[in-house]
Amino acid sequence: MGDKANTHTGAAGRATAADHPASVRNVVLVGHSGSGKTTLVEALALTAGAVNRAGRVEDGGTVSDYDDIEHRQQRSVQLSLVPVEWDGIKINLLDTPGYADFVGELRAGLRAADAALFVVSASDGVDGSTRMVWEECAAVGMPRAIVVTHLEAARADFEEMTRICAEAFGGDDPDAVLPLYLPLHGPQAPDGHAPVTGLTGLLSRKLFDYSSGEREESEPGEAELPGIEEARDRLIEGIIAESEDETLMDRYLGGEQIDVKTLIQDLERAVARGTFFPVLAAAPAAEGARQGIGTVELLELVTRGFPTPLEREAPRVTTVDGEPRVLDLCDPDGPLVAEVVKTASDPYVGRVSLVRVFSGTLRPDQTVHVSGHGLTDRGHEDHDVDERVGALSAPFGKQQRALTHCIAGDLACVARLSRAETGDTLSAKDDPLLMEPWQMPDPLLPLAIQAHSKADEDKLSQGLSRLVAEDPTMRLEQNRGTHQVVLWCLGEAHADVALERLRSRYGVQVDVVPHRVSLRETFAAGASGRGRHVKQSGGHGQFAVCEIEVEPLPGGSGIEFVDKVVGGAVPRQFVPSVEKGVRAQAAKGVVAGHPLVDVRVTLRDGKAHSVDSSDAAFQTAGALALREAAAGARIHLLEPVAEVGVLVGDEYVGAVMSDLSGRRGRVLGTEQTSGGRTLVRAEVPEIEIGRYAVDLRSLSHGTARFHRAYARHEPMPAQVAERLRQQERAG
């Protein structure tokens, strides 16, 4: 950050435990899929000495994207922790997936970090989802910096990319987004492209050449100075504008040369406060090089400009009964409060929990209290249990290297917490506490599954419960209306990973079946029916006759049964039997096998036999009477309707409203919100929005969000109902 010489202590493959929060930096890497986050993490690990060659640890694996699923899909699907050491500072690099389906992993990384590196590709620009994450970070004041990658690509333009970043991230103050370094280009190739070989430090006016494989410092030539000065002047003005010294701007405008050391100190303070957002450049290392271009500068920014955990506001904590507790800021000697930000299963050690410690110190073999509350709507039961912590470790690729402790502000992996789930709080067993869970997106893509075989059926329940425990962005539903097992996911890629983990981790093979919504039936008009159940085949006979009238009721009324028999035509003891038979038949449906609802059934008359009438006979007669009434009546098929709210950029509002109308939706209104977005409210049949999570992402280029909530059941149009019946008969 201050363009200082390249002196550091590398981790060299060692796992280190921090001894004070001031010596820890927790940094999450954010960016769209393909922006180069994982490559950058591996380059930083190489420069810091954590790996022996680009992306490799001692066993030959990579420090990030080491999961078999990630290898097969050729993309990150989970949060990865890569700890490195630079100048005596432990840096926890949190590599997040860029694909929208894995936003839950991104949110976990944001929760665990104190600052963010936004990685943008010079060849792809800034997408809408990255802008949305930037706004989330801005809302909580998280310090941020921007790294421009893929400068080796043809037509890559760092200056233009910096302008785009200032426009996308600067808001009302684009001068708060400025480069600290400019790319240094080598000789022009025959295709006209000049490769990036190093960087030019604007504050120091130094050149840092990486072409030899290591960072070499030199002075710029006279011809290069004019190009540096213009960018340098703008950077200095941007730094001074954020300075706490209000006299600095007047002195600078008056012609005073501000000391570089003063500028660097003001820059570091502004970055740590989250009011200035430097832009840096990164490019791949040459073959066999020990340092990637820009990695030293990035490590200096992280260690000197990003805040320590001591500067993060203490989390909101309560007792398990909900009483507020006030914590000292990141005190290693305080009461233990840690949070499980991710859980995963290891075939050899079982469940492994990635934990951020916010207060106190976590040690191996310590007994802790595990609290999990607030996710019952996702299929997670509230739980409070004591568990013994297994080994503490730091991940290096697939390896886990032992740690002696984990202090407040640091992260570690914890083995053998069998009941801990993502989002749970770890605290002292004699002082149990609970952290407020972070907000997770609702899974809105249903995946109906069934066991492939009897052997899979025996393992399905346990496999699904483990899957949901690891990933709070999944929701497990046992739909009583359709009798389907439904796994709600964020998108198709999320669903694919879930199925593959079921198969590879838990040995469960499942079949995906069409998802069904809970349809119902009701009478469109009044009708009557007679149920006669008379059998005489030797011995004790069966005799029961009942006559009923059925009339429709308003939605949500359920089944209402009324007894209006006079003169004892149906003996008192058999009236409940008729009702039981009617309700049993209503549950089975009267036309298409969907539950009958919202009707009043009135028992008017009947006949009984002194010997052959029985409870079972009148139950059967009640069911027959309801079926006969339905046979001569018009029956409506009722479909569930959802209240839908779509938050979308103003430029896509028309397309979204047109699409909702095409799904038989009724647009109820729109509401302007901040950030150039509009909330579109509508009511849409649930059968039309099964894949809306996927379709909306395509329609809005990944920038829209929506929520849904059940509103009511209402009659399905006749032509739609007939088409559905034909599909069911064909299936």
C-alpha cells in the first residue's frame, strides 16, 4: 500500500494460530462467476509462501476449489477458507462462489469477514448481482477495495474499467473509487496487445516490474512521468477529500507538497472506515514465477488498510431466553461467542464446522453449548445441546492442519460437532448465548424427489437432514397435500449440487419427479345425493341409507357437517358415522382425487335396520351419498394462488409485468424503491411459477429478486383444469 520493499514472513505451509485480534484480517472475495477470484486467492497464497507453486499445496492439491463437485462443474460452489501470513499478519481469505445459486455461501463469507475485495474482470465488466452485493456491504459499512483481473485479455482496458467501477460503485462520489497503481505494459505483441508486466505506484512514483518472476523496483523514465502525474493528482485529491484533517485540502490547493507518509496514513484510515475504495490490478504470474502481478500490493493493502476484528461492531447477542447481553469488542478473554458460518461433511472425520470466534477463545476438547434458533421454517428444529469440541484446524486444500486455539477475531475449522448446523452459536456451557442469525435468501425452486430403490429409501431421510443442516438456503418439505418430498433450492445449479452430494457423500440415489401443487375440489352449486349400502350374504348383514344436501361455502371454510334428521330416521348413534364417512370421502376427493373443501353437508333423512345397521355401514353410506351428489354437480378444481413481490431494476419492469400477465397473474400495483428499482406486486397461480426463480433470473440478467407467500385457493379456469386432467390421465 505504501509501495514498500518486499519483505515478509510467509506461512510456507504452516498452520498458525493468531495470538491477538490486531494480527488478524478477515477478507471475503466477491465477484461474478469467472471473474478470477479463485485464481487470485491461489496467486496470493503463492506470494505469501503458503503453496509451492501456483495454486498447489504440498500434496499437489489446490488451496481452493478442491471439492470433487467443483472439479466436475469447473466452478466454485462453496465457501473456501485459505489462511496465509504476510508481515506477521494472519490473513483469512474467504473465496466465495460467484454464481447466483450459491449466494448463501457468499452471505456466509460476508458474515465471517471484516472487509471485502470485489474482483471484476476487465473483459466482462460489472454485472448487476455484483452491484447488489456492493450495496449490501455499503449498508453495513464494510470496507471494500476493487481488484481488476484478466488484464491479459485482448481489448482489456484498465483505465476504462476503472471508470466503469467508479460509475457502478461510487454512487454520488465517483472520486472515492480511484486506482492506487496503473498497469505497466511490456513490448507490443504482433497482434497489437501489450502484456502487463508490472505496476506503477502512483503515490511513490515507482515502477514494480514482475517480468522476472519476482517484484523488482525501479524509477520511471521522463517519458512516463506525465502519464503518472495526472492520475496521481486525482488520487491525492480523492485521499485528501476523505482526510480527517480539514486543513489538508487548503494546503494542497495552495501548492504545498503533502508528505507521502501523511497521504498513506490518510488513505489507510479512509479505507478502513469504508469511505474510500481503492482500485488495484492483478494479472497472472509468468510460468515458474514466485509472485503474481499485483499480489504484493494487494497483501500490503489488506494488512495495512483493511480493519482488524477489533474495529468491527460487536454482534447482537442474547441469552437463549431472549434477554439482551452486551459483549466487549472482540475480547479473547471475554465470554465465548462463536458462530458456525459453514458446515461440511468429511468422509474421514465426519462433520467439519467453519467457525468465526467473536468473543473469547476456543480450544480443542472444550465442552461448548450449541444453540440453533430461528430457522424452523426451513426444516431446522430449535436446539440447545452441549457438545465437546474436537480438533481445531486450518484448511490447506483438502488437508486440515492442527491449531492450538482460536481467539476472538479468528476463524478455524472444528471437528466432530455432530449437532451444530450453519448459523448456530457456540458459547460456554455454563453461560449459553445466542447470536442473531444472518439473513438468508428464500429457496424458491422446488425439486420433488423420491428414493430410487428400497435401499435408498432407508437412507433418504438422514441424507436430506444432513444436507439441509449444512446449507440453510435449502428447505425440506414433506407436502401433505401431494405426499411429495420437496427440496427447495435457489436454482438449477444449486439443485444439481444437492443431488450430487446426496449421491456422493451420503450414498443416496434419488429420482426427480414432476413437482405438483396442492389442488383442491369444491362444489360450484348445490346438489343432493343418496347413499344406500345394503348387503345380505348370510350371517350378519349391512344396512344403511342416508340422504344429504351439499352447498358451497366461502373459501377457507373447510367442511361443515349439519344434522337435520327428524323423527329418528337415522338413529343418533349413527349420525357421527355418516359424518365420518363424508369427511373421509372429502379427503380423498370426489372427481380428480384432490381434497374436497368449502362445502356444507346437511344430513336430511335416512333409514336404518334394527339388526343390520352399524357404524361401518353408515360410514360407507355417507361416502356413497357424497359421491352421488358430486356425480350430478359441477365441480370446481381449486388451485393455490401466491402473493408475489418482484424487486427489479426499472429497466426490466415492463418485461416482468408482461411475463406475470402471461402466467395468468394479476398485477396489483408497483412501488418505487431506492437504487433505481421497483417492487411489482401480483397474485399468480402457483402452478405457473414453479420455475419462476430460473426464468426471472434470465429475464432480468440476474438482478431481480422475488418472494412469494400463499394467499388462497381459487377456481382454476375450465380450459386449464381440463388440460391438467388430460395430462394426469396421460401420466
